[in-house]
Amino acid sequence: MVKKQKRLLTGKPRKSEQLTYIDLFAGIGGFRLGFDRQKFRCVFTSEIEKNCQQTYYKNFGELFVHGDITKINEKNIPNHNVLTAGFPCQPFSISGRMKGFDDTRGTLFFDILRIAQAKKPKVLLLENVKHLVHHNNGKTLETMLRHLKELGYFVEWKILNASDFGLPQNRERVVIIASKSRPFNFEKIRIKPRIKLKEILDADGDFEYLNSTQYTLIDNPVEQPSGLIFAGYRNKGIRVNGVRPGTNHLSRVHKQPNRIYSVDGIHPTLPSQETSGRFWILHNNRVRKLTKNECRQLMGFPKNYRFVSSNGEFYKQIGNAVAIPMVNELAYQIKKQLFY
């Protein structure tokens, strides 16, 4: 009786009990992959985009009963241990301090808060773009953290990079972990050595090469601290505003779809806006586009993962996804630090 009472007070489940989670803003299943690998069980999924729903269903065999999160009654959501959400970044209409979280009303973060308030999960894992830190002069992130604390959570956050988890991509994301029991320690996250882009490239395939007259390679490209090596650019129009003459060798004067990166470094963030897949690399002294399979590998999706979409939707879905190895490590640490 004493042991049972102690377990209930600490909120720690027996190791034989499977931890559960809900997958909000699920996309194509990046969080699902990471948490399932750590033996969590998904009890609820929500995703509004029809094309993402189809890809999710193809891989997990679940039809989406729950779409638009704003129309979901929180009372109908099963109890769960962890709430995960890779949600869009939106401004709040009121920046002042208010009682409760009404100043987030009208945003999707409000829906996360109302679900957390009703279901009281022990942990929330939230992920967003790095820009969240600076959004609305930092007030957006400040408001989010404050409201999570008002719900009784210890809240920690950090910017994590996919390149620290075995993926050759410079993809920085804000990760927020809120816990009822104790603060999450980001310092315990296991970092992997950085690998180069050439280590994940396809050995053969129907590669799309540029003609040598279509691009210019710069002299003596230098590896940046991020691991990126800007190697050249397509001979297209460059940015005009704020650009000094003689700066063509700098990546920032060229639009993203015109930049070329060396495979001896890592690749920049795959953006969801680039639906043509114009990601150019310098490999074996030739310039070609990344293949769809290489884009998949840059996010950590397994070889047998099936995408149900057009090419444009594929690149949009990949660009909106989360880095799978990063989520896998976060799920491992959440279980180890906050439950067992």
C-alpha cells in the first residue's frame, strides 16, 4: 500500500506501463516516428492538411477523425502523458499581462493551452522555427512561457540543430519542454558528431545536372561555423537592395534557390516554400539538384517511408517536417528524466 501511494504521489508510472502521447499539428508523422521508437503509444492525432493526412495514413494506417484543432472539444481527447505539437508561429493580439491566457485567443497556441488545462498532461513538447525567439521582439515567446508556467509547469527551452543529431542539415528549431514534476535538463541531450552531406548522397540515379554555363563557382570557398560551404551560384538575378558591388561571392546576395553548396559541408535548412526542390549541390566537380530521396534522408525519414503527394506537396511536407533523430532523442530524454 505504501509503495502504491508513493507512486501515485510522484506521478511515476511503472516501467511496465506504456507512456502515452497525443500528436497535434501532426504533419506527416515526424513526432510519431520519434516517440514510437521510444515505445510511447499515440492515443490521439490532429492534422488539418488533407495531403498530410494521406501520407500519415499511408504510413501509420490511421484515418484522421480529428482535423481542425480549433473545432476539437478538449473533453473528447483521451488522457495522455505527453502532448506534442509542432505548431505555427502566430502573433498575439494583446501584449500586456492578463489573467489566464485570453491574450492568446485566436491563435493555435491557445488551443494547446486549453487542451493542457483540461487534460493536464505531465509533459508538453513544443517545437517551432528559430524565428520564434525574435518574433514580435521576443514578446511571443515570453507570453508562451508565462502561460505555461501559470498552468503549473516547469518550463525550459533551447534552440536545437538537426546537425547535432546525425543529419547534415543546418536546421535550427526552438524546442520548449514543460513538465509538471521537475525542469527538463537540455544539457543531458546526447549530441552526435557532425557528418558531411556527401555521406548521405545517392550512389546513382536520374540526377538533374546544370550545364556549366548556368552557374559560377567561387574561388576558395570557406566552411562556416555552421558547417555550410557556399560554393557558387546559378547565373540568375541577384538581390539589389543593400547589396554592394563585388559581393557576388557571398551567399546572402543570392536567392536561396540559386545558391550552390559543397557536399564537403552540410546543407542549409530545407524550407517548405521551395516547392520545386531547387536545392543545388557541388558534387564531383558538377552541380546537380538534391534527389527526393536525399531530401528524405536529410530529415531522417526511413527508406520505407511513403509519401502520397505531388512533387510540390512532397517538398512542402518535407520542409514542414521535424528532424526525426532530434525528436527520437527528445522522447528518450523525456522518458528518462521526467518519468522513470
